[in-house]
Amino acid sequence: MANRNLLPPSNPLPLTTTERVVAPTRAPLQSGVHDFVTDHSLIRPASHHDQVVDHHMGATTANHHHGQQVAVPLSAPVLGRRQPGRQGDHDRSNFFSSDDNALTKQIQGTHAPDVQELDVKPLLAIVEDIMRLATPASHDTNLIPGGQIVASSQHVDKLDDKAFHNTTSGHDNNKVYDNNKIYDNNKVYESKIYGSTYDHDADIVRVLAYPINKISCEIVCKSSAGGESHTVTMHLLNTLSNYSWAAKVVITFAAFAINYGEFWLVEHLQAKDPLAKNIATLKDLPDVMAHAGALQQKFDQVLNLLNQVLKVTHRIIEFKELPDVYISHDSPEYMAATAHIPLAVYWIIRSLLVCASTLLNLIGSGHEYITSTAESWEISSLAHKLSIILEHLQTQFKNCRDFVEKKKEEDEYKRFVIIMTSAHVDNMKVLRAMFRSREDQRPLYHGRTKTNERLDVLRSKYVLLLISDLELPLEELHILNSIHRQQTDRHEYEVLWLPVIHDPSTTTAAGAATMTPMQEKAFQDLRNVMPWYSVDHPSLVERVAIRYIREYWKFVHMPMLVVLDPHGKPSNHDALPMIWSWGTEAFPFTGEHEKYLWASKIWNISLLADNIDARIPLWVEENKVICLYGGEDIQWIRNFTRKAREVAEALHVPLEMLYVGKRNPKEKVRSCNETIAKERLSNVFAAGDDYYDYVWFFWVRLWGLWNSRKKIGMTVENDVIMREILDVLAYDSSNHQGWAAFSWSNRDITKGNAEKLMPVLDNYAQWAYKVDRPDRFVRALDEELQGFHPEHHCTRLILPASDGQISERVVCSECGKTMDKFVLYSCCTD
């Protein structure tokens, strides 16, 4: 169009209806009259627009700013009608070879915003509607979420009136399409960004109507006049200098959309509207559409470029939507991320000019329009340039979004900490802060009834949060289940399993990361064997709650039981030691109650073994001597049990022996348990697999007693019970062949390791005179053990480091010296 002279020839000749005027040469159009869009500059609104909107419109060239000439940074193509035979490849050879920094400075020199920040999304929504509806008849386009116009090569002979008015963008006789949804490759997306569901802000559209139409005319005039693309782009930037970068882009895009939409509106309606047909005839559109197949590649290229323009435009707007309460637009992070937006705006406007020029070249060209390699290269190069800019902006936007999410999470975490440390009427505020659920949701799963429940079922109750990962030991679960069945105050407290699967530092901002199928199965398997409440899914646990659990309650891997009182206040950060030590008697799991439970306790067989085995209380009542022994050397076990029975028979002492294995029992302990039962060396907890739970519980309970005693302020130096517990734990940790503890009734108790026990028992004849009655056996044995000191000893004590309660100073049970402290990492598969 740029080189077509629409003025009548100097010697007009009468034409017949079959004659055509073919102008071999055409002079550039100088009038600037828009030949298919009303010249909106002639319909000028009130004068105040001149002050707010029309900036530098009278500039003669975009290469002059503030009276100083700026060199064009690259050899840019000339807009307008391509002349036959013209070669543009050489002119565009250094299309992207300019210094971007110099260009950016030149672009920023045009930027002088003094207009209030405008929400241009409603305007962009209209533009997207136009792009979606104003489609070449040989293409079917959809607009999918994220700002993309998708073109498919499905030919549509005629646009159905209903489809046109309802803005349905796909056609399939076997499908029913919803105007509020978008269809792409059989996938359905809810439409949230354009016409049918977007509530356009009419005020914004009215405010920007004049500059949009004025820029629309400028695009046509400058393109028609054969303006050089860089110069025209800079001219438009100067014209829009007082607007934000996002507004510049959307206003220019809207201006282009007017031309683009009117062009295709005429083409769509010409088959059924006489007015449109006459306009199309004057524009020579019938010939163009008759050879639309040959132009399909051109249309595809233009649509691809417009896709890139739309994507980059969305990214620019998204930067403006970042909440400045978390990331100030003056902050270094934001400034660095948006440094390339001016350059992106420049290339968007320049791309829109090229698209406009391409459409203008179609008008009146008839059979003469020939697609040049240079023109295709230019469009493809611009699309590639924008794709690079888009990738950069996406990366920067992700960085900003992550920065915002981190700030938001910090604020949410601070609010969560305040909730956890504040006083409340009941526990509901704390529970609702910990779990992600709506009022009508049932985020809890009850293992006994297999039903989902609301959080309200826990209102004003003690809630025992069982916190663990998916590697919760089954033996621990079995013992907890056994204790839970003994609960008498069921109406006062409930157990709730809270699985901690993900590390908040590695999860995305959207929430908890998805679980693998293996993790899902592990979760379901554990949940199904728990008779108490559990979270319906780990993703319902808030990320801030997981972070709080790790940072304040020091959860790492080992299970812990946090007690929330009826007001939601944590009253015990780990009640498992109390549970192991006292069972249901530990309720309400407070420090005061723990001191009360210890008040009447002394070191005896009941404290050491409690009711782990139902036979122990009976043996106590029958005044039998009870021997608990452990180790995993089966030969030593044979020798010890035979010698102990020999001594007991010789001294007429009723003796019952029970094998308690070793902490963290493995294959050797299982083998010993089976051999002892088979050879009837002594009593064992149970045959089969159940023995493991009893052995595990004996040792974990002993560790719980140690922790519980320590929590009430006792130390090894000033407390007999802690020293006795320490001795047993040290026996188990050291490389001894075994150990044993002897008790009579609930009074006398003594103990020793293999290095002491066997020599003392072998020499029982020397001290047998002290045992004139069975009740004096333990006391006499204790005197002999206390008086026996091996020449050498090596005592070790291994304590779990799960709760940070490891003592800085521990003394040796043999010599009283301070033991050396080491860090031990162990992974033993036996």
C-alpha cells in the first residue's frame, strides 16, 4: 500500500467492468490517509487529552530527543509496500547486531512517565478477543491461557453466524462447545482472560480510546509512507513517553488490533454483507483470498509473531502485578529483573509495525503480491528475538516471584509463631493454622471408624500430635497402639498423626510438593493401621507448620509426640518418653505431673521392667529371684544361664530368668531368642515375630526413663536412679558378651556385665555362707560384684541424639571418671 498511488491518473480512461488497472510503478503515498480505518485523529476529543495523552506527537523524527540527534543503532527495514525485484536481505543482514545497551539507553531517553499507573488488563483482554476472532478464513484460532493464539490449518469455507456472534473458536460436529471454555488438542481450559468472562473496565477503555486510535492512524500513515522501522518505533515511543512501559505496549497493541480486526472483519463479512463486499472489492481482497492457500505460510508467520508479542506483553504486565508490599519497585531485585523491559517494549512495537506493514502490503495487490525471502526472514527474526526476550523475562519473573513467595512465607511464618505462642479460648485457631482446609472440609481421617471428620472433633481436647516421616517404626506403632487401647480418658485427649514429608526449603511456593506413588502407598499403609486420627493427606499440613515443627520442636527424623492442651498451647514438646515410661498414667503429660509420677519411685525390678511381661508381677508376688539378662553372644548366654541355674539350685533359691535381648534388635537377637526358647535356657518374651516389639519396648522405655528423669532436673552425679539406668544402657552399648540384673521382690536389685558376673558365679562357694535364706541371695551377690574389680575395663554408652538432650558430661559406671565424648553414625543391617 505504501507505494500505491490511489489518486486518479492524469488522463483517466473509461473502464469496462472487465478491465483492471495494473500500475507497474507506484509512488509512496504521502497523504497519510487511512484507506481502511477511519482517521480517528479527525475526531479529536476534549483538549485535556492533549495535555495527558498526546506527547511529542509533533516530533518530526524519533531519532531526536531533547534537541539532540541520536544515531540509529542498526540498519532497519523500511516499512510499507515491497517493490517488485527489491532485495532486502543485505539491508537486514545485521538486524540483531546492534549494541543492546546503547539501544536501551536510547529507548529510556524517551521515557518520562507522568500519568497515573493504569490497569491495562481490561484493554489487553479486548485485544486478545480481537486476535482470536479476527482470524484468516483458512485458519481456526484459539486463545489458550497464558496469552497465545494457536492457529490450526483447518479450512472453514464460511463462518457460521451463530459461531461468529457467540465467539466460539473451534468447530467439531461431534462436540458441544462451551463459550466460556477453550479447547486445545482435546483439552479444556476455563477462559479467564478474555471477552466472554473478563469484565472490561469501560472507564480505562474510554480514557485510552483517543491515544489508541491516534496511534492506529500513525501506524498506517508511517507504514504507508515507507518509514524506516526503527525511526517509526522511536517516534511511537516518544508519542507515548508519559505512559508506563506496560501501557505503551498495550496501547500500541490495541492500535494494531483495530487495523487487524477491521481488515479481517471486511474479509469475514464480504460474502454476506453488500457493504463489506464493496469495501473488499475496492481493497482488492477477493483476489487475495482466492489465493489464500499461497499466503498461508505468511499468515502463520504473522500469527506466530503475534503470539510472541502477546506472551511478552503478559510478562511485562505481570511484573507490575507483583505486590510492592513484598518487593518494592525501587528495590535492587526488581530493578535488576525489569532492566530489559524497555528493550522488550521496543521490539514489541517494532514487531507490531512489521505485522501492520505485512497486512497493508496485501491491500490492492491482487496477483502481484509475491512473498519475499527477506520479508519472511524479518518476521521470523523478530519472533526469535522476542522468544529470547520472553525466556529472559520468564526467568527474571520467576526470581521475583520466588522472592515474593519467600517474603510472604516469612510473614506467614511470623504470624504462625504468634498464633502458637499466644493465649486462645480453645485450640481451634492453632489447629486451623496448622492444616489447610475450608470450613466445610473434613481434613481428618479416623483410623478406627474409617471416616473423615472436621477439625471441630478436637475442640477443647488435649491433642497429641504424633509427628514422624513415613519411616515410622512398626514396633513403635504397635506399642503406641497397645497403650492407646488402655486409654480410659478417651474423651479428654486424642492422638493425631501429622506426617512430615517435605522440607519447606525445597518445596515450591504453591504448596507441598506432590508425593511419589511409593510415598503415597507408604502413607496409606501407615494410616490404615492407626486406630487414632491422622491427616487425610500430608499436603494438608501447612508449610509454615512444618517449618515450625523443624525449627522450634527440633524434629529431624525420630518420631515425637507433641501435646497441645485444650487451648492449643504446647504443654510438652515430646511426650513419648513419658508414654514409654508411664503409659496412660502420663496424662495430662505436663512437667508437674511427671514430677508427681516420680515422687514415689525407687530403683527396683518394677521400675526396670514394669509390666512389659505379665509374668514379672507374678514372680514378684511369689518372692522369686528374677534375673533379666541381655546380649547377643549365644555361647555366653548358654554358659551364663547354666551357671546361674546351678548356683540357684545349690543355694535353694527360686530363680526365674528372662532374656531381654539388645537395643535395636537385629538378626542375631532373633536367632538368640529362638535358640533360648528351643533349648529352654530361660524364659523369653514371646515366640515368633512378637518378641521384637517386647525387646524394642524394654530398651526404648529405659531410654525414656533416662530422659524423663533428666527433664525433672536430675543428674548422674546426684541421682541413684539415673546412675543405675546409665549402667544398664552402658552394658548394652559396650562390647561385652552380655549382662544381667538380679532382683528379689521389689526391694533388692543388683547388676553386672559378663566380665564380672561369670567370675563371681564361678566362685559362689566362697560366698555361699552368706545366703542362708533365698531373700539374701541378691544382697550377697551385690556385695561380691561391688568388691570385684577387673584389671581393665572399657565402657561405652551410646545415646540417641534425637532430641538434643545428650549430656555434656557422663561418668563411667565402673570407675567414676568422666567419659570421653564422640559422635557416632551407625547404619547396621546385621
